[in-house]
Amino acid sequence: MPTQSCPPGCSLSRLRPRRGSGALAQTVHIGRLTGEERRSAGTLLDELWDEFEVVEVDELLVGEAADLAQCYALRGYDAVHCASAQQLVPRHSNSMMTTWSWRQAIEGC
């Protein structure tokens, strides 16, 4: 497998590795990946982890996530990721921010 790296400025919530592991397990369960492909993807995520800017899940972020969940009818994980993205805005106000999600629901955040 070729060496890969994240573009500068990649950020994610501290939940991502656990959530990523669950998502990878689900892809095996539904037949989209083999067990070996899942292990390779998990290894790649582990290798790239140190390159990410990590947003910690703290009391403030959980409160913001709860507000977003109410306002936009988001599920818990989605609200946490949306709140994490909002915390990054002041840090990166002079740059373009792109977000990605499996769910269209958080596009409104």
C-alpha cells in the first residue's frame, strides 16, 4: 500500500477513531469490504492519526452538540462532529473549510 498523508489542516473530533472503527466494521457486515480490507483501512487511519488536528470532546463541546442536535434534529455523533467543526472556524478564519459527512442532515449546520 502506498504511503499516504493528510493535506495540511485536516481536523477531526476525538470520536473519529472509534466511530471510524465502527463504520469499517459495518462495511464488512454489509459486504462492502473484506476483513482484510477493513484491517488495512484501520491501519491507515492509525498511521494518519498524528497528522490530524484533533478537537477534544469536552463539556463545552458536548453542550454545543446538544444545542445543535435540538436545532437540527441530529443524532449524537453527528451533533458532536458538527460542534467540532464549529470550534475550528475561529482557528481557521482565513482559510476555506470543507466538511464531509455520510448524512445530509448535518449539511445545514
